[in-house]
Amino acid sequence: MPRILRLDRMEILGFKSFYGRTRFDFPDGITAVVGPNGCGKSNIGDAISWVLGEQKASSLRSDRMEDVIFNGSEGRRPLGMAEVSLHFKNLLADGNGHANGNGHGAGNGHGAAPEVTVAADREVPIPEAAESARPAAGGAPESQAAALRITEIEEIPEEVVVTRRIYRSGESEYVLNGQRCRLKDIQDLLARTDIGSRLYSTIEQGKIDQVLAARPKDRRAMFEEAAGILGYRSKRRQAELKLEAAQANLLRINDIVIEVEKQINALRRQAAKARRYQRLVDDLSERRLVLARQRLAASDEERHRTGEAIEALRAEEVAAAAALVADEADLERLRLQLEAGEAAGRGRREEIHAFDLEIDRIQERLRAGREQVRDLESRLAEGERELTALRSRFAEQETRLAEAIREIADVEERLRSAASSAVAVSADDGERAAAIELLDADLDKTRAGLLERIERHAAMMSHSASLEEQARAARASLLKIEREMEELRASRGRLGAEVEGLEREAAAGRGRAEETAVRHEAVTAAEREAAGRMTAVERRAEELKGRAAVLAERRAALAEMERQRAGFSEGVGDLLKGTAGIEPRGVVGDRLDVPPGLEKAVEATLQDLLEAVVVGGAEEAARGVAYLRASGRGRVSFVADEGAPARDESPGTSSCDPPADVPAVHCRLSERIGGAPLGPISRILARTLLVDSLEQAHGLHDAHPAFACVTPQGDIVRFDGSVTGGDGRALSHWLLQRRVEREEIDRRMSEVAAAREEAEGTLLRLREERVTAQERLTSAATEVQVESRVAFESALRLQQGREELDRIDRALPLLVGEQARLQRDIASCVAGMAGRAMDLEVLEAERRTSEESIAARSAELARLRADLELARRASAETRAALAAAEQRHTSLLRERDGLDEAIRDLASSMARRTRERDEWTARIAQIGEQDGGLEQQRQAALNARAEAAARDEAAHAGLAYERSLLHAREQAVKQGRVAQVALRERHQQHELHRARIDADLEHMGRTCRDELATSIEALRASPPPPEDGSGLQERESEVQRIRADIDAIGPVNLMAVEQQKDLEERFSFLTAQKNDLEQAIASLRETIRTINREARERFRGAFEAIQEHFQESFRTLFGGGRAELRLSEEDEDVLEAGIEVAAQPPGKRLQKIGLLSGGEKALTAVALLVSLFRYRPSPFCILDEVDAPLDEANVERFTRLLQELRSDTQLILITHNRKSMEAADLLYGVTMEEPGVSKILPLRFE
């Protein structure tokens, strides 16, 4: 590509150290920027990088992007904005543009401007950003702005201005020829002119260090970016990711196919199992009916016997309770009497304890006074000794102070004498040193001139040899270029025709691929929606299945508890089984249908009567009591179901009636309770009122003492006035609770069954919809794969053809320019070798004259230095004596001041010790007086304590007799309670036994209704089973055997046939998907091989071209020698091999770059970076102190290399080196006259 844009100038405002608006003009050739360290030279390179889109603050030597704004100085305030503008000239617009390149970037030559049409000068259209740009000048309509889109190079205007601004708030903006735009718009425009890539447009010292320190693998990245194969790596990575995803999908589909095959085989076995299961279930139902009739007869008989035993135990409990109440009343009277006596004894003991505390307090004060006296006497003796010592030290310090004052006067006299001698010696030394310094400077100047002539002589010799080597290399390169030009012209004609055909084929393929992609996306969305709905319904069905299993398990557990009479006492269980010779009719709790909210009120009212066995009459209750007494099964309550008395004949109702606004519990519940026993339970409920609160219950009971009052929370005022209440959570009788839980489970199971049936129907419908969607998705995916593959292959072939044509178009003009340059280089080398011979003779004569002058001046300098050394030794001795005297004087002054301070401190200490001695003597006398009074108080307290102890002993004997009486009564009450507990336990056991029988009967009724399709009443009315000699045990064994056979079958799937059909259809679909994935994997592998092949070819071509440029640049910089780039041998693949750099400076062996000297390494790195730049050139290049590590001879070669590059590239050189400055066409001096603010001074060389 020919060189299109030239950097014309740059304007900076508020960027880093540039405060005011500063303008830099950049002509063709070399522009140098110089100045001292810290003046802001490198900020110019940072400004260019920033305006071209640099996004990393660290690359601009900043922590945050806002740090590039001028931050103020001593005399200037910080600015709120920074702005940098680059002005480019379009070289094609005037028809006389220069070209640059080397066959890989841009051509080199002159040519007429192409015929182009530009909408308006200085207006650069912004593709795809019209909506965010500012309105064009003059209010141009949107249609005109849209027509200004740049799609070709010819549409670039004559001048392009790129501007970037940033504000303190962090906001930034990009402007292109006065219109706001995006960074991408600028990058797209500059990329088409070879400015977009900053790979080697900036060469700095850090990049040289990177080349030197990089490993071969890391160094390869620079070559890949220069070769332009990073895009290939990205494409290959995308293809590899798709391949990995396809292989993972294939692995998952294989696993699914294997699992589906297993499921199909399993379903075949399940179908046979289901038929056998149905036969066993039918047989089990018949045998369970016979077994249930036999169990029902046995349970009825056992329940009757249990009821009789409960009645007998209840009578025994009433007699035992009356005797226990009398004993407890007597026990309470004795306990109160004993507590009163013990309370009086505690008062006496507290009085004695108070006397003991008072005696201990007095004795403690006496002991403390004696300790204080001993301490004060000890301190008096110690104070006398310290006073004696202080008086002795005071006299000693006064003597030492007088001696120090005398010695200070002597030392001051010696100091005055030594100071006058030192002044005279110092004046003579200064005169001799000045003469030596003048002679030494003259000698250094002469030596520097000689060294310069020697270096110039060596440089001229090296340059002559380099010129000869360059001429030979240029002739060989000229022949090679001529052959390449002939081959490229032939290839271009053939490729042009091929590219036109490929363009037509690629356009058609893209259209077809887009249509199939749109259809595939629509089908994919439909399939995903169906899959999501089906997954949600499946989760709902599984959840309902789990809930049903949990409820069924709990329902079975409750049934089992009722079957085993769990919770009932042993006596109740036996009576309910009918083994006591009575016919129990259940327990009271089973007969009551309690409305929600009244469970606690019923339980508080009836208490243990909830487990009372309901019998036909008093005779059955008596037989039940007799059975319990004989069998030792505990105590059980019985209730006769014999009819209730009329309301006006009920106890208490004739004398008082319940209030009309607070109905009794029985009246409140009679309409909702069915099957209640009509005996004492009915009478208790009739005499119990339901009220809202305990306070209301007290008031009603006072007015109607014949009634009990209960609240819904279970607080109750009974007939006798006793109150029972508290935490309502403690009222939760298992019998009522179990019934409520069973009813709730039945309700929830019905709801779950209905929900499961609905979910199964929905799931079946969704499965059919998803199968249809998957079939459409498979068809659409196949079409997308086919069209995408065709489009990709067409685009790949078209891209390859275009890249090859582009490479040829760039190479031909570059080779023409290279041919002309080589011819000029050959002529220049021949002329240069002829002119060097005369210069060498002149330099040799100047060197001999300088050597003779240096020898004479060196002898004179040695004599003067010997005289100066003798004088300086004498002066040093004098200064040493003076310093010693000054040090002694200072020491004596410090000693005098210390002695004055010590004397003052001793006088103060003596006065303080005298005052303390007088205070301690007075305190000893005071303590002696206090001890006498305390001793009298202690004796009075001892006498009072003895009297109180005598009174306590007399009272203690009477309490012992009262305790013995209380203990005897407690034993009698304890024995009565044990007997009552035993009776109650027997009663409860019988009640529990009867409740178990009732629970068994209820469970049997539900089982008959739910599982056998009959009722317990129908079972009782049915004829007894035929007498076949089988007992209850044998029939249960037969049922268990059939159940065992059913359990042995295990879980049975009654839907096996339908599920088998669904799985076979799914298996066919998965097999088709598997085949498609295998074809896609094969296609992706072929794509990766194609990408690797193209990338290898491009990398090899770039590597060979850079190799040639590197060898040429190396010879230029070193004046000969050779260098080469090598691919690492351990990596066979050229796409993964590292790059080694080897160099052979003149006169040395070929070796790796790491073994060269520091200067040779730097020069080799510069050659490599320049060769990369030549392969992928930029219209301009910034060289930031690249020549810093080079010596003078290497700098001269470096400047010659710059002269070669200047014809094709604008060079901006930031340097400190004078030789480099001399090569520049324009020199900018950067200064910082005002701290923190950079200014420039331009200087143009004519």
C-alpha cells in the first residue's frame, strides 16, 4: 500500500507538563527533541500515543488516565482539561505522494493522484456513528452525513485532524475533523493507512530491554504480530473451542444412548412383572376380607372384658384419694409450724454473725495500727542515714566545682595561641593548590584531544571496511530483486481473474447462510421454551410424588399405632380387645367429634376421661373392673352409654340455670358432636360453661357455683372452685391430636392425588410438543451447518486470494524503490572509500604532536604535587592540636554546669528529708491514742455475742422435736401417694388397652373402606367365615405370605409399555444427533488444519523477509559482521517454535545475543526492531533515547541507518547525543525555565 498520510504537526494543551497551547511541526526527514533530564521530552511521545488511542495509564507512566492533565506548579493552577491534536496530510490528494514499504507494507515511488471525489474538504465521515456525531457545519441534513461514509482510501480528505480530550471528571472524547466520534472510528480510518498499529511506530529503551530479556517463546509474539497471524490464532482457538464443545456433546450423547438402551431392556422385564403383580393383588383382597371378619369378632370380645376392669379400679381410686387429702392437710399444718421456728432461729444466728463481724473489724484496725507504727519507725531510721550521706556528698561537689573553674582558665589561654598559628599555614597551602589545579586542567584538555583523534582514526578505518562490505552486499541484493519483480508480475495477472469469481460465489453463500441462521434461531427458541416448560412440570410431578409418599408413610404409621393400641394403658388395650368378657364401645375420645379450636377446652374439662372405655352399662363396667383386678392390668375409667337424664333433672339444673349469653360446652357442641356417650360425660359437659377469659370464669362461678367454666385456651374453674391453667401447649392429648392429624393427612393426600393427575396429563402433552420441536431443530441445524461450511470455505478462498494480490501490489513498488536505493548505495560506497585515505594521514600527524606536549606537562605537575604534600602534613599537625584543646574546653564547661546542678539537687533533698522526719514522729503518737479506744470496743462486743449464743442453744432443742413429727407425717403421705399412683397406673393401663382396641377397630373400619371396599358394620352383619379349621394365626400367615410374594416382586411400573414406546422414539432421535456431531467434528478438524497451513505459510514468508532486513541492518550498525534468526530446534511446528537471535560482530565468532557485551546487545536489539519496522512500516516512527547505550562510533552507524529510513518514514528522535542531533533536519529544544512547565525552542538546520 502506498504511503497515504504524513504527520504534519501536533498541538498540545494541558497535557502533563505542557501548560499552554504548544505546536510541533514535523517535516519530512528527521526531527530531534533534546533537553535535560526531567524537562518533559518523553511527554511528546506519550502525547502521540495517547491521541492515537492508548488506554493503559501505565503505558503513559501514570496511575490514572486523569493524571495526564496538567496538575499545577508553584506559579500556575491545575487545569481541568487536556487536549492533543494530530494533523495529517493526504499525500494522494496532491498527486505527488511518496511511497514507503518493502514489499510487505506500502510501495515506494511517485505517481499521479487517482481520480477521486471528496464530499467536502476536512470533513471525515464516521462509519456507523452518525447518531453520536455533532451536527455538521451549516446544518447539513442526515442524508448528506450518511453519504459521507468512507469505504475506500480515495475518500480520505486532504487534511485529517485527530483530537482527544479528557476532563478532571474522567470524561473523555474523540474528535475527527471537528466532529465527535468513537475511538473505533479513528482506529478504522488509521488502520487503512498503516497508522492504526502501534507495534513498532514507537521504539524506546524499554522495548530494547524487552527484546534482550525475552525468552525465545516470548520473542516470537513480536514476529507473529508483524506477520499478521494473530487473527489466525484467534480463528483457530474459536474452532478448537467449538471442537471441544462438540466432542463433549458427543460424549454426553453416547452416555445418554447407552442409558436409554439399558432403560428399554429394563422396561421389557417390568411389563412381565406387572402382570404377575396384578394376580397376587386380587388374591390378597379376598383373603384379607376373611381375616378382617375373624379379627373383628375377637376385638369386640376383648373390649367388653376391659370395660369391666376399669370400673372396679375407679372405685378404689376414690377411696384412696379421700384418705390422702386428710394426711396432706395435717402435713401442711406441721410444716408451717416448723418454718416459723426456723425463721426465729435464723434471726438469732444473724445477730451472732453481726457481733462476729464487728469483733473482726476492730481486731483488723488494731493490727493495721501496729503495722503502720513499725513502718514509720523503720522509715525514720532510714531518713537519718540518708541525711548524713547527703551532707557528705554536698561538701564533695563544692570542692570539685572550684577545681573545674581553675582548669577552664588554663585551656582558654592555650586555644588563643594555637588559632593564630593555623591561619598562617592555611594561606600557603591555598597558593600551591591553585597552581596545580591550573596545570592539571591544561593536561586533561590535551589528553582529551589526543583521545578524540585516536577514536576518529579507528572509526575511519572501520568505516572504510564497512563501505567495502556494503558495496558487495548491495550488488548481490540487486540481482535478487530483479528476479523477484519478474515473478510477481506474472503471478498478479493470474490471481486477478480468480478473485473476481470467488467474490461472486462468496456473496451468494453469505445470503443463504443468513437465511438458514434466522430459521435456526427461531426453532431453537421454540425448543428451549418447550424443554423449560417440560422440566418445570417434571419437577412439579416429582415433588408431588415425594409429598404423596411422605403422607402415605405417615398415614400408615398412624394406622399401625392405632392397630397396636399405641398410647393406651395395658388395661385399656386388653379391654378394647374384648378379652375381659365385656363388649367395649370404644373410648370417649374416639366418640367425640370436637370442632376445631375447642380441643383444649374439651381436654381440660374431661382430662383422663378422654381415655375412659365406653360400655353398655354398670354391669359391664363391674365385669371390666373385676377383670383388671384379677389380671393386675392397672386401673381404667368406664362410661356407661345408657342414655342421659332430662335437662331439668340434671344435677344442679333445678336450682340454677346457665346464663343465656354463655352456653354450656355440651349445649355448644351438641349440634356438632355425633356418637357422644350419654352418661356421665354428657352430664359433665352440660355443667361446664365456655367463656372467653379466666376473669369471666371466676365471676360466673361465684354467681353459679354449680357450674364449671372453661376457656378455649384450656384454663378452667372447676365445680369445687379449684383453678387449673397455664401454657396451652401442654394440652395436646395424643388421642385428639392423632385424630386431627389423620384427618389432615387424608385431606392433603386427596389434594396431592388430584395435582399429580393433572401434572401427568400436562407432562404427556409437553413431551409430544418437545419431540416435534426437536425434529424441527435437527433439520434446521443441519441446514445451518451445510450453509455455514460452504460460506466459510468460499470466504476463506476469497480472503487468501485478496491477501496474495495485496501482497503483490505492495511488493512491486517497494522492489522498484529498493532497486534504485541499492544502485545509489553502491555509488556512495565507492566514493566514500576514496575520500577516507587523505583524512587518515592528517590525523596521524596531529596525534604525534599531542603526545610530546603531554609528557612535558606531566613532569612539572609531579614536582608541584610533592611540595604541596609536605606543607599539608605540617598544617594537619597544627589543626590536630587546636582541635584537642577545643574539645577539652568544651568538656570542662559541661562538667562545671553539671556540678552546679548537682549541688542544687542535694540541698533540695536535704530539706525534703527533714520535713518527712517531723511528720512521721507526730503520726506515731496519734496511732497510739487510737489503739486504746479500739481495745475497749472489742471487749464489749465479745460480751454481747456470748449472751446471744446462749439464747440460740435453748431454742434449738424445741425445733428438733417438731422436725421428728413432720418426718413421720411425710412418710405417711408418701406411702398414700405411692398407693394412689399405683391405682392410677393400673387404671390408665386398662384405659390404654381399651383405647388400643377401639383404635384397632377404627383402623379396621378404614382399612375395610379404603382397601377392601366395605364397612365394619357390613362386616359384622356378614355371615361368619366357614369353619375350615384355620385359626386367626394361620389366616394372618397366609396373608403375610401373599404380601411377601408381592414385596418380593419389588416396585412395579404399570406404565412400562407406554414408557418403552417413548424411549424407543427418543433413542432414534439421539442416534441422529450423534451422527450429526461426528460429521461436525470432522469438519472442524479440517478447518483447523487449513488455518494452521495458512498461518505457517504467512509466518515463514514474514520470517524470511525480516531475516533479510535484520542481516542488512546489522551490517549497517556494526560496519560488517553477520547476524541471523533461528527457530528453536526442540519445536517441530513452526507455529510454536521460539526464535533465537545470533550475532557475529566483526572479528568475533557467531554466538547468541545473551553472550554479547552490553553495547553489542543494545545495537543488535536496535537492528532487530528496525528490521521488524521495515517489514511492517508506519508513516512515522518515534525513537525515544534508543541511542543512549551506544558509544560514539555506534551512534555514527545508527545515524547512517536513520538516513536510510528517512526517505520513506518521518522520524521523531528523542535524544541526548550530539551526533544524533547533527543528523536531524529540525531540532526542538525542551526546557523548563518555570518549574513544572515545559517550553520548546525550534531550530532548523539548513
